[in-house]
Amino acid sequence: MIAITAPAVPILVLEKSPGYWRSVLTRLLRDKVAMGAGGVVLALLLLALFGPWLAPADPYQSSILSRLKPIGSEGFPLGSDELGRDMLSRLIVGARLSLFMGLTPVLLAFVFGATVGILAGYAGGFVNTAIMRTIDVFYAFPSVLLAIALSGALGAGITNSLISLTIVFIPPIARVAESVTTQVRTRDYVEAARASGAGGFTIVRVHVLGNVLGPIFVYATSLIAVCMILASGLSFLGLGVKPPEPEWGLMLNTLRTAIYSQPWVAALPGAMIFVTSIAFNLLSDGLRSAMDNKQ
């Protein structure tokens, strides 16, 4: 069961200078694993953008006579599914919807979670207690069960899946945002700005955001792989994308009856989910290492 938890160790936040960001980029470029993962992510993004033009066949065209063709069949390089549709085309076109379901909830949760967390961390006191205790309520539920419950209550469909997944990822991002903002709030440059008469909004915009968005963003990137797995799981359970849309989780669901007759064809969507998740995880680890102030 997947559980989303914020980092337990305190995150060291220092004031970021232009030289710091140059050193981050230099360390990231030297990390061959992160660069390899970044190349895979870039290829997947390009596939998502240009997939409909790269697909060799119509991903929606079915043929009962061509159903469950093995890999390497004539006209079907990666075989065909249970309705005779070209698997290669469906995997290529499905990259757009699969990545959309993995990236959009994390992006929305980043915006809302970071806003709530920064507000709680900077305000402190009763505001912090009220916001963070409300956020803690969501940690009483495992992320998988919470996503299933919300999707089941809202109903199947892309929009409802995006809403439920966004709600699932707001609490961990808000917790990290509150943690790093609380550290930055006590820095000397923030105290100096406050003593000079600068308003709260100006302090947050000038002195806080530039120092906390980096750690929050890096943590959010580590959630993309989890979000893709959860989105695929919802589609597998019939609570996400609806047929006949090509989405890797939904393709796993429809091909599960073919696991004994064409196991390699049935495993292809799962392989795409696995490769994509590993790539995002490795890229996130590379970003975290590059931003480590102790290096």
C-alpha cells in the first residue's frame, strides 16, 4: 500500500544566490544517472506531445480477426490488444493521457499546497495550528484508500480523478512547505526586512519564496511517480479514464484477461508505467542531491 509521507529530517534552507543556482546546475549536469533519467523524461514528454503524429496506426481501430497478435507480428510490431488494436500506437498515444494524469494533480497540489504551507509557516501561531491540524486529518487515511474513496464518491472520469488525486497530494506538499517556511522565517535577512518596516506580503514575495520554492518543488517531483501509479490504479479499477481512451492503467485492466495467452503483450503497459516512474524518481533524486547545501 502506498503511503505518502513528508521528509522526517529537517530541510536545511539557506539564502540562495545566483552562484548557488549555477553550482546546482553544474552538479546536476555531472550526475549521469540524473541526466539519463532526464533524457527518458524528455523523450516521454515529446512522445506525449507528438504521439498522435508518430503512431503508425489508428489506436482506436479494432479488428476481431487481429486480436491478441504476438509481438513481432506483421503490421503489429508490439502485438495487438483484446480488440485487435495496435499496441504500439496505443502505447505511444497513451503517453499523453498517462503523463497528464501523473503531472497535473502534482502541479495543482504544488500550487495549492505550497500556498497553504507558506501561509501557515509564515503566519505561525493559531493560523499555523489550525491549518496544519486540518492537514494532519488527511494522514489518517492511506493515500490509496483516500484516492479510491474520493474517486468513488465523485464518480469515474478524468476530471474527478484529477480532483481526487490533487486532494491526496496537497497535504504532504503543504507539510513540507510549512516546514521550510518556518525555517526561513527566522533567518536574519527576514528579521532585518521586518525591522525595516517591510510588509508581510513583500517579505514573503522577496525573501521567502525564492528560498522555499526550490525544496518544495524537488519534493513535488518525487510525487509524480506515485501519482502516475495511483492514476493507473484508479483506471485499472474503473474509477479513472474510461474506454476506449488509450491510457496505460486502463490498458492493463483490459488486457488482464490475456495474461495467460499473450503475457508479453499484456505486460507492455505495466512496463511503460515502471520505466516512467523510475525515470521521475531518479531525476528527483538527482535534483535533491544537486541542491544539497552540504556538497
